[in-house]
Amino acid sequence: MTQDGFLAKVYDLSGADRVEAYYDAWSDSYDAELTEHGYETPARCAMALQATETPGDALILDFGCGTGVSGYALSQAGFTRLHGCDLSSAMLAKAEEKQIYERLWQSEPGVAPDGSHDVIAAVGVISPGAAPPETLGLLLSALKPGGRMVMSFNDHALEDPGYVGALETALAQGVRILHEEYGPHISRIGLNSRVYVLET
């Protein structure tokens, strides 16, 4: 499959097994392809977290870390304590090569993190073709009171009532938006995203 083929079809995936297999196959070309197409959300999420004066030594879980693109952006923004998890073992192998994570592990669909993290990052993760809408509530439930989550909804998620509804439910339950900004997601294919920093 060509590099363009991976990106072109990724938003049509459904089911954790299919997502895992797809990202396993994509792992070798993932960084190069997204760099070529202008993947801007990781840096935007890192800057958003920085703008909310989140401490640099906060323990951050990079949920759905993939090859570590988002973790690298967080480290470049001065965040020093990173854990990462992902469905794809091949993606995790690439993330380990970047040597920016204290700990990496393979996650299981529908299983919440252990609640030990100050911040959870879900960068480009909660969207059609990746994690379902209920992932938002799952991750927020794993945060301590006052914990933060930096996340993005791309245009596909913003157009899906399930994803928008999951955020509305969280806000109705007392979650606060500390930062919100709409801007480029993958700029060279004209896809945008809304970046949020949430606090429980």
C-alpha cells in the first residue's frame, strides 16, 4: 500500500482489531507520511497544554501514542515525564526508538488507564477510524480531581454527533474547558481540528 493510501483510508476504519492491524502495517512510513502532509495537531496540543501553565514535570500519559509523534511534541514543549500506550505493538516499537518515554505499554480496547497520571493526552486519537466517542469519558474518569486532558477532535469528529455529544456530556458533569482553539490538523489535505485542554 502506498503512503497516500494509508492516510486516505484511515478515517474509514472500524473495530479495534482492524485499527491495530492497520497501524501495525503503517508504522514504518507513518512519521514520514504525516510530516509530508503537515501534521500540526501534536505541536498545537503541546502548546495548548503549555499555555494553561501545566507544570513541566506533570506525569503525562500519551494515550494512543503511536510512533511517539505527539510525545516528541510534548517533550519539545518542555514536558519531561511521559508514559505512552497504544493498541499497535509495531507503533510502540517505533515510539521506543525515540527514547522520550519513561514507560510504554500495549493498551487494550475499552480499558481505562490506572489513574496515576496528572495529565492524559489524546492527540488525534478520539475520532472516526480510531477511538470511539466513549473513549473521552473513559479517559476523563481516569483523572484525579483537578487532572487535565489535552485532546483534539478533527473535522470528522466535529461533524459526528456521537463525539460532540460525548464532550457535551462531560461538560454537563462538571468538566471545564481551560483552552479551546480551532486550527490546522493535517494542513496539506485541508483537514482541521479543535484542540481542547479539559480539567476535571
